[in-house]
Amino acid sequence: MSLSWKTPLLLALALLFVFSFAQDEGEAAPVVADPLFNVVDLEEGTKEGHHYEAEINRLMSIIIDSLYSNRDVFLRELVANSADALDKIRFQSLSDPSALEANSELKIEIRADAENNILYIRDTGIGMTKSDMINNLGSVAKSGTREFLQKASQADTQLIGQFGVGFYSAFLVADKVTVTSKNNDDEQYIWESVIDDSASYSVTKDPRGNTLGRGTLITLHLKEDATEYALAGKPQELIKRYNEFIQFPIYVWTAHEEEVPMPEVEEAPEAEVDEGDIASDEVDEDEEAAAAEPLPPIMMEVWDWEQVETAEPIWRRPKDEITEEQYNDFFKNVLRDYADPLAKTHFKTEGDIEFTSLLYIPSNPPGDMLRFEYNTNLKLYVKRVFITDDFEDLMPSYLNFLKGIIDSDDLPLNVNRETLQESKILQKIKKRVVRKTLKLFADLMRDEPETYSSFYDKYATNLKLGCVQDRANMARLSKLLMFYSSDDTEKRITFDEYVENMKEGQEDIYYLGGESIAQLKNSPLIQRIVAKGYTVLLLPEPIDEYALGALGQYDAKYKFVDVAKDGLNLDEDDEASQKELDETYKPLTEWIVSQLSERISKATVSMRLTTAPLAIVASASGYSANMERVIKAQALHDDRYYPKTPQKHVLEVNPRHPIVQRLLRLIEENEENSETSDIINVLYDVALLNSGYNLADPTLLSDRITRMSAIALSVDPDAEIEAEEFPEPPTPIVEEEEIGEEVVVEATVGGDADEL
């Protein structure tokens, strides 16, 4: 009998089965059927309207009007936010296991709907309450956004995405953004903002009730020029590029082909035939062979959740297996920076405590890193589980510019802020991390001087602040400091280099603080010191004198000496000659004290001047001119902690200057007069300015200079100044006009008063 009838029958059955299988499996195309991933149409009357803060409104305008060339960063930012939300709920569950009751699986799901041009991003993280939505999505929640706004402009749109503006980067690709979120402490709410109305947004209670269980769903209605982000394969590509080290599973709604199993067909029993019919019903051998061949497999497209492969945390991998490019990618994509780091250190500590750390020095310091409330950029993990990134005691404040990871194997997982603050293990970790960080700085100084110079340009203030704050590491920090000097105002030198070039017998390191290098280099206070071959460090930064004051000594033997203070003795010869000169100029110095008793504590012969006649220095225990300026300029300056009356200074006279010598003769010959008094007051004020102090009353100096100029020109300084005559103002003319019984008086200007 012929079997040719089996082939079309099998094909028909297979096609029927495929159709049935497709219906059973759900979707054969990326059509969104899950109610979780459906767009909710909200009635206008149910929406609660809000307005963005001014900063967000401006940020939205910049993003909307931009032609940003790399819009891919939006997914990096949104996935990173989802990972943060998952970190928070996991951390919360350590102390409250019930926090995960609604959904114990921590994951991120991304689903693209190409037909409707929509992209969905969902997480099962901590979610947001209604107030969280208003505070987090409608206002500036981080300093990075403010920094971005300070630097961004319409002409510089490349800055978008570089400062971690996070959620708002969604508007780079979407003209409408909807955020549905459910927090354990509140009902499910929907936040919505449309690009056509970028100044406002709405928050509405979800009419569907709790569909998420817990977490957040972001719905992006993509712009016409951003449809590529709804295509299959694009989300995976971006995740592998930007979110490689996310520690939570990321699932993408993906299509793949599956072979449809063929149904089994029972063969019909062969009918009995007569022997006479055999010859007429012989089977065609070709048809029999064709029917015996297996049918080709039938493939169908099936859509399902597919996990995107992510890498093991980079800090847990051996250093020799990690490329420089991978280190840099981790820094930019996970730690959220936009430029390659300046340097890094990756180390593992074993022994009484075990932890791994990966620390980076950003190429560009945070703009507000020296603010009191600025926290560290370090993330603390315990056994690869994120614990916190908001812990101010993890590193000293002067190192808060560092970014990176600290992963401990010794801390308990169920730690809280109070436990961390009291943890001896954490204190040991902090101590070793600080030491490793300072070693990184020292290695840069030794092996990569150009890189260290760039680092010092940006972070010198932090190192100097460390000298004030961190007494345990003061000696290490002092070896990292560099300053300009009187020998070279173009290249900085270290203390070791200063000591190496000291004069024989010199035991002190000399320095002078002021407002600028140019002012310090020309200061009369260092003239004779430099002439005798000594080097003076020039300190133009406000924190410089604080740092050297905190250090006191370098290497426990070289004392720091401020050349702007009284008591400077360069060598024994100076001490011997000063005693003799003090006696010679005693009449002059005593007379000067009598003239300036309200302004100076004493007058003495100077051993530091060459060309200037006088100089003003602080007493040994007083504030230098630079410190006076710094203290008065402080934003939190409080007069209660500053002397009620101006501190008296020490006046030094140059015994080699002709003016000083002439004044001495006038005093010895009793020829002093009012002009002599004016001269010493003017010389004092000029010396005050040259020494870096401010004048209490500048008009006194100008009056004295005017008086002395008059005498020099043979003009009587007390002569009356010729008065200028001004014409008298015109007298108004009053006109009276009788109207009935009333008299109207009109006034006009001009005319003769007699005409009234």
C-alpha cells in the first residue's frame, strides 16, 4: 500500500501544533501581556500636581534642549539607581527579615516594547513612598546635580551624565516618564512627568492597587529619535558596557528559538488484500523512500526572561588578571566618574583582620569636598554584601575625595551605624587603609613625579588639613608636602630637599606666609635672610601656617621659624652685633615707642632688613600678618575669640638706612618736632603695609602724606583751602489768581520778586 498520504498529514498536524503551542506559551512576538508592564492611563482629575525645584527645572531644560551625543548613559544611571534600591532593602532585611516578605527575590528586569516604543526598568528594591517620590524626584537630592548645574551650559552639553544626574538622564531618550513604586511603609503610587511640561510633575495613588509587591517600575515613552533603545539586544549591549559589576541579577525580556517537538502519529493498520490485487497495487519505491525521510525541525521564536551575565566583583579578583582598562571602566561605570582616575591602589590585608580594598584618586576633585557635611565616596561591603556608603568615620575627612570599595570578611553582616562606630575591627581597617593611601601618595612622589605634581595641585589642601587633624600620621604627611621658596618660585620643594640644601650650622626651617608668591618674594622681611644665603619657604595658602604650626618640627629636629615674628637670630654674629646696635640706637627706639605707644609694644634694631627703613613684625606669641588676615576672613569668625583691642606689633629699624640714621641724629640733638612725628607715623604705616598688615584708618596716612608734601613744596600745611562760591538758587515767584471767593496761589521760577 502507498504511504504518500502520511507526509501532508504530518505537516498539517505539525503546523496545527505550532499554532497551539504558541498560544499556550503566551507570546511569539514582544507584545507586553504582563499586567506589570502595561501603561496605566490616569484620569486628569486624580493627578496631584507639583512643581520641580528651580535647580531641577533648569536641569530639565538643559537635558531637553541638548543634543547629547552619548545618550546611552541613561540606562547606566537607572540601573545603578535600581542596584542602590536593592542594596537598601537587603541591608534593611538584615535587622528586619520581614522587609522581604512581599518579594524575597532581589533582581532587576528590563523589558523593551518595540511595538509601542516603550522601555520598562523594574527592580524589587526598597521602593519609594509618596513623600520619597516628591523629595527624590522633584528636588535636588545630591550635590552632584548642583555641581553639574554650575558647570553646564547649552554650549557644553557633554557634561550631561558626567556628574551622575541619575534619574533625570531618562529625559535624554524619553518624552514621558512614569515611575510606579511600592514601599513597605506606604501604598503604591505613580509619579509622572511629560517633557512638554518640564516645570511640573504629578503624583497619583495607583488605581490598580499593589501590583509590584515591593519595588519600582520606570516606564520610558521613548522619543521618535530614540526608538533603537526598544529594539531587541540593545539593553543587553548597554548593560555589559556600563553595568558589568552590578551584583544583583539583571534579566532582559529576550527572544530565542526553540524546536517544536513533533507529535507522534500512529500508523493505520494495513488492510488485507487479495493476492490478485498485489500486482496492481505495488508500492511506488520513490514515494516510500521520501516518506521514510525525517521531516526538517520546525523552529519557533519564544520570549522569556534571560539573565545577563555579569562579572565577579573586580576587587575580589587577582590584580594580575585585571587590565588597566578594566580598572578604569569600574571606576567610571560603577563608582560613577566621567574621567580615568589619577591613580589607584588595590590590596588585600590578611592576618588578625582580613579585608580587600580598591581605592582611586579622582582626576577631578569634587567641588565641595572641603564642606563640613561632605561624606566619603567609599562603599563598605561585608563578605561582598553592600552595607553602607554613608558613614563618615570610614575614612578621615581630609581623605574624603577618595573613591572605592572596602570589603571586610570580619565584620558581622547585621551591623548598623552604632555598631560600626564602636567596632574595633573597623578602627583597625581604617588605620590600615589610611596607611596604604599615604603609601600610594609617597610612591607617586617617588616614581611618578609628574603625576604627583598634578595630584598635589588638586589635593594639597587636603594633605595640609591632615597635618592639623591626623596626629598619628603627621610625620608621613609632612614628607608629602611641597612649597615654593625664595630660591625658586616656579618649582616646589619638599622638606627633605630644603634640609639637604641647608647652610652649615642651620637648624631651623624658615617660612613666611602671605597673600601671593609675588608679594612674599618682594617682602622686606626676607631681604637680609636671603642675602645671607638662607632659603625661605613661601606660603600663600590660608591653611599653610596652620599646617606648619601643627607640625612644629620636621623630622623631630628641625624647627619651623616664622620670619614675620620677633626674635629672629640667624647666627651668633647677629646676636653680638645686635647688642651693640641696640645700645647705639636706644635713644631713637625709646623716642619711637613714645610716639607710637598705642600701636607698638616695643622698637628694636632689625637683623632682617636691607633696603627698607622699618619693618613691622608680630610678637613671638602673636598672630602674624597673614594669620590676622586669615582669621578675620573666616566665614565663622567670632570676635569673642579674637583680641578685643588690636594686638600691638614690634617695630624694627634698619640701622644701615640713611633715614633711620638721620632720625637718630635728630633725636640725639633734640631737634625733633611735629614734622619728625609725622615722618615716623608715615614710616610706620608704610612698614605696616609692606609687612602685610592692614591700616586701621587709611585717612590718617593720607593726611600726613599731604601735610609732608605741602612742607616739601614750601606750602603752609595749615593754610586755608580756597572756598568755592556757588550761585544762589533762583527765588520762586508766587502769583495769586482770584476765583470767586477763593484765592489760588501759583509759584513759578524766575522773574523779579518785586513783581509779586
